[in-house]
Amino acid sequence: MAEAHKESYAPEVVADETKIDEPVAEATAPAAETEDTSLSAVESIAESNAEEGEDESLAERHDIPMQDYDALSMDQLHDELEKLMGNEKVMSVKEHVEEIRKAFYAKYNHFIEEKKDEYSHENNGDTTDFEYHFPLKNKFDTLYNQYRDKKNSHFKKVQGDLKGNLENRLAIIEELKNLTDGGESMKDALKQVTELRERWKNAGPIPRDKYNHVWNNFHFHIERFYDHLHLDREARDMDFKHNLEQKQKIITRVEELVKEEDINKAFRELQALHKIWKEEIGPVSRDHREEIWNRFSELTKQLHDKREALFAKSRELEEENLARKKDIIAQIDAIAAEKITAHSAWQGQIDRIEALREQFFKAGKVPIEVNEDTWAAFKNAVRNFNTVKNSFYKDIKKDQQDNLNRKLALVERANSLKDSEDFEATTQIMKQIQDEWKTIGHVPRKYSDTVWKDFKAACNHYFDRLHANRNEANKEEIDAFDKKKEYLDSMKDFELTGDHKTDLDAIKKHIENWKGMGRVPQARRHIEGKFNKILDALFDKLSLSKKETDMVKFSNRLEQMAEGDDTRRLENEQLFIMRKIDEIQAEIFQLENNIQFFSNAKGDNPFVKEVRKNIERHKDELKTWKDKLKQIRSMKQ
């Protein structure tokens, strides 16, 4: 039974409740080193299949990309965890969640240490009452606890199912053993074996530590059954032939996988093919067992070696990342050793350290066995820098007193302006005072709350009065809106008489009435558009020239912009007009240049006549745009 030796191995000795009494031929040791490596590759796949056989959702973890979570911020880590929580198969994201948790807590602990250093600096080294509330930490813990509860519930259910499935598979093995030793007809026995194999296929996952042993026993008894089918060789040989064809198809597919560029994808499929080979396809004849199994093992070794080479390359990259991180740590140590005596220079040092911290987080993974030591070295380097920095700032209390004096002066100035009635001038000054406040650094801790409350009270007093004043102005604008809305309704009944002068005077009177009602709130400026649409419709009905109509509309629109203090729109309108003038002048120049090519043409030449007509039309248009420019410049002055 050569194939049994290589493909399934002998059953192991297990606890009494799972022991199979049937003896198995002892497996012979591989004769060559290549055979050892082939078996190693097969065992690697068998172990992985045993793990995924215990919980089938584990197989899906390969389809979820494992990111470099150390390079993500705490906010991004929280979002990644929240996204993974949407996956109902909790075991498929287990490794990802744990990597996210480790990365988040490493960054969080580092962050809290920095805040503690800052607190120590502000309190002369005393951290007894240090507390720091970080809402994101609570949100992350809530998410992680929800995941942990789901995982525990899932695990309990799986454990219950595994025990029942194991008992079911052991019972199938017992039935198979009894069938081999029994006296049933070969036809009935074959039918029962087919049923047992189908039941085995659907029996469900079992504990991983029992997986290979239980399968080996089942496979042993299947081969033993077929080896005893002396009375019905034809049926046995047909089944052998079918199994051989299926295994040859698998080998053909593995030969293709060896050439696959995506090695991880190919290896996962190989893992699935091993499972099919073991669990779904029966034995082949003794003549082919060793040959076909050796070919399958050799191909497995080839793909396994390619995967190991990929891991080696990944390891090289991790070693490069480690070297990069060590260099960053060395740079931080060097910066901490520099002698800095000025506050401005310290700000530059802090920026340099922050940049190096970002580089460290983005440097990528390092070998797992040195990950904790590398992280500890990084934290120590940053902590040493902070210690030196804090010792410097303990000596700058004079600067803090100067800051306090500057802020007290701003409080006094704000109080002197808080009751001013000149809102237009005072508002700008108050904003400048607030901006200057933001530029002033720390003050002694015992004064910081008091001076801030006094400053805030003075500013709020002024801006509350400013808002009240604006609300009163807004009331006038709302009244103007109501009047204009009513006026629009009244214009529905207005009709032109047909007399040009009378109708034009009437339209101008409507425009004057509309302006006299005043400004409307910014949010309700759409009513101006409705009025303009009515005017456009009335102008279209008048027997005015196109230019005259255009200029009247333009004048009305300019006055509305000026009335709304919309200087930006006036500027944009002027720029637009100037561009139009340039475009038309360029077009006229081009047309006049073109006509020179027809200097010998007769005056009644159709083409020449059309070009001259086009030039005159452009000149008329140019005059209109120049009149508009003159009008807008006059209004701005």
C-alpha cells in the first residue's frame, strides 16, 4: 500500500474515545532528501486544511487583505475595525482584528505618554492627578468588545458541533470496518461504501487535532475494502479507473498552478485540491498509487518552494524596514542630544521629531520576533527627547509671565470696546484682538482659566450686541421682501398700451418702485430674479432696438449689484466685459486681415460683401460692450 504510506500515513495513537482498533501497515521512512521536502510541503498543507476544517470560515481570511496596520492612524484603525465588524464570519477576520488591536493600543499608549509628559511639564513634574479622556478609545473598546462577544458565541457553537461531527465520522469508520469484515455481496457492499463516502463528505468539521488521524483511518479502511474486492474485480477496476482520472485532472491543474504568477492564490487553490484528493476521491490501483502520489507530492513541493521564496523576499523587505526604523530611532536620539537654547529652535526640533514619528509609522512591518523590542526602543527615544524638551521649558516661566501680561492687556482693550456703537470699525478691531490672542503662548496655569473667562466675557458681550443690531437690520430686509413679494403679485395685471414711450416710462417706474422698497435678506435674493424675468418679458414686447433693450436690462442689473454691495460680482462683470471686448477686437482684426487677400476682387463679390457686413456687425457689438464697460466703471467710481 505505497500510496497509503505517502498520502495518508499511519493512524496515530489517540485517546480511548477516538481509538480505532484496526491495525495499519507501518509507514516506511522516505529514502531521499527530496522525498522529505515533498512530505514537508504536504504536511504543511495538511495542517492548514486541518485548521480550516475545524472552522470553514477561516478559509475566507485569505480573501481579506492584511494591511500594514502600523502605518494607519488611530482614526483609520477604528474605521477598519468597524468595517471588519460587518463581516458575519468572525473567525475569518480574527487575525486582522488582533493586528488592528495591537496597532491601536501601541499608538494610544504612546499618545497618552506624550500627554502625560506635557502635564508633567505644566505641573513641575507632578503627575499625581493626571487624567486624559480620549473618546476614540472608548469607541474602539466598544467595537472590539462587540467583536470578542461575537467570536466567543461563535466559538462555543463550533465546539458543540465539532464534537457531534467527530462522533458521526467515527461511527462511519466503524461501519466501513464492519462492512469490510462482513459477508455482504460485493454489489451491496459497493453500494453501501458509496453511501458511506457520501455521508463522510457531508459529515461536517471536526477538531483539528483529530482531523488527519480520523481521515487516515477512514482512507485506510477504504483502501482495505477495495483490496479485498476479489470477487468483483470489474466493479473495483472501474472505480479505480474513475479515481485515477480524477486525480490526473488534479495533477494537470497543479501543473498549471505552478506557473501561476499569483503564488498565494495558487497555493490556496492547491490547498483546496489536496482536500478534494483526500476527502472526495477514492483510491487507485496498487500499480498507480505510488507513481501518481509522487507526482502530486513533487508538484506540491515546487509550488511550496515558490511560496517559501516569496516569504523569504517578504522577510528581506521586513529586514529593510527594520534597518529603516533603527535609523529613525538613531536620528531621534541624535536630535535629543543636541543642545538647544531658544524656544524657536525647539519648535523646529519638535517638528523634526514629529516628521520622524510619521516616517516610523509608515516604514512598514519588521520581523515579528523583534517587533516589540523595536517599538520599545522607539518609545524610549521619543521619551528621552520629551524629557530634555520639558526640562528646557521648566526654565521659561518668565515667557509665560510675559504672555500673561500681553493677554491682560488684550482683556483691558476688549473691555474698553465692548460697548462701542461704531460696529463697522469696532468689529474688525475685535477680530484682530482675538487673532492676536491665539498667537500668544501659555500663561501660568493658576491664571489661565481666569484670564480666559474675562476675555471671553468681553468678546461675547460685544458680539451679542452686534448680532442684536444685525437682527434689527434684518427685520427691515424681511419687510422689504414682503413688500416686493406683494408687488410681484400686483404686476400680473400690468399690460402694455402699445405706445412705445408710455410703456417704457411705465416699466422704468416699476423699476424705481422696486428699488425704493430696499434690500431683501441674502437668503431670499431669488425674488430679484423673478422680477428680472418679468422685466425681460416686458422688454421683449417693446418695439425697442436690440441694443437699447440690452442696455436697459444691463443698467437694471448693475444697479441691483450696487444696491447689494456685491463688489465681487461687479468686479467679475467688468472682467467679463473686458474679455468680450478683446475677443471682438481680435475677431475684427482677423476679418480685416482676411479681406486684404481679396484686394483685387470686385466690390460686388458675394464673399467680400459678407465679410464687410460681418465686420460692421462686430463693430456695432463692440460699441455696445464698450458702452457697458464705461457704465460699470462710472458706477464703481
